[in-house]
Amino acid sequence: MDTLLQFIARLSVVLYALAATGIFFSFRALVQARRRRRIAAFGLEREAATAQFRRALSTMLTLALLAGLVYVVENVILPNRAASEVAEEEGTPVVFVTSEPTPTGALLLYPTITPTAGIPPAEAEEAENTPQGDTAAADLPANGCEIIGANFSSPAAGETVSGQVRVEGEVNVLNFSLYKFEVRGPSTGEEWAVVGTYYEPVQGGLLGVWDSTSLMPGSYSLRLVVHRQDGTTIPPCEVPITVERAGAGGL
């Protein structure tokens, strides 16, 4: 099944072109049949023109339906199947996946950098005596939100959200593969659950939209997880949020 769907997606441009060509000629035949039926002087001529009209109309509808099916396979089925496979590999349920495209600008990819404060001279000697493993752990941000190129600014920590939640920030790192949003709280059994997966880097702006209406009101954690092409992940950016029922106030 996956092979057939991928084959259809690869040939989508060709299939669209064939469908458009067929619809054009069918429309032309439909117009001609209508004209012949209007000027026909005998019953047999009118019946033949009517049959031609129906065949042309049926062909147009069939081709339009096939073109719509190709669109659904390419833009709905395959993206959601890919997101489901990623979630299954990591053992997390998919709560909601949106195929809404994310806006991208002129991208300037750069490695992830964690800003660290300079060490005062008085502390330099003590830092030199610190084991290398402890130093590396101390340099990592508490929740990854300080990493340049892999963080989000909205919703902010402690913010109350409801309904369709817009997430804004940036995902722009070297060897980018994909990024996703996960939530953890009462509705997920305190386990991380995927709420959106995306496959295009974003320099800055809208990262995605996820639907919070399937979650019961309460306190949750939202995090951004960025995957590289080598299979590694960047420390997630995680913030606490509050989900309330849509229309009950807040957003």
C-alpha cells in the first residue's frame, strides 16, 4: 500500500496534467453535444446528442474525482502516515496532526549554539578543576529553550491556551530532518503525546497549529523536539501551559 501511495505522489504532476487534458476535451465534447441537441431536427439526432452529452459530463466528473484523490493522497494521507510512523517508533500516541504548511523565509542554516556567560577570573581556576563531563552538563540549558535555532516564543511559559493553538518561534539548524510538538498532562496519562509534526525548517514565525480541544482542561507541558538527519535530537524546548475549554475565557 505504501509503495502504491508513494508511486501516486511521485506521478502527481503527470496525473494532474492528464486529468486536466481529459477534462478539457470532455468539456469541448459536452459543448458540442449541447449544440447538436439544440439544433437537431429529428428524435434520433437528439437522443445521440443527449448520450454524447451524458458521456462527456460523466468523464469530466470522473477525472475531477481522480484528481481530487491524487491530491488527498499527496497532501493528507502520506504526511499523516509519516507522522504516525515517527510516533510509533518513539512509542508516543498521535493526538492531532495538521498538514498546514509552515511559512519559510530565506533560510540561513547555522549550528545550534547555547549562549553561556563568561567565567570571572576569580572562578577560572575552579572551572579548570571541574571534570569535563560536569562542565558539559552545566553548559546545557535547563529545558533547551535557550538554544539558538531550535526554540519557540509563543505560547509563553505559564500561558493559558484553548482551541486552535498557534506556536511561533524558529527551527533552523544544520542537518535538519523534522520537528514536532508534544504535550504531557492529564489527558495523556502524564506521557508525552505528539500533537504536530513538520518537515520544513522555519527561520522565524509560525511553526504550526495544534488543536487543544481534545484535551481536558488542566496543567500541561508543551515541548518542541527537533530531529537531525543523523538520528540525533536537540535538547527539547519545554514550557508549562494551562489548557482550558474553548469559550471559557483566556485565548
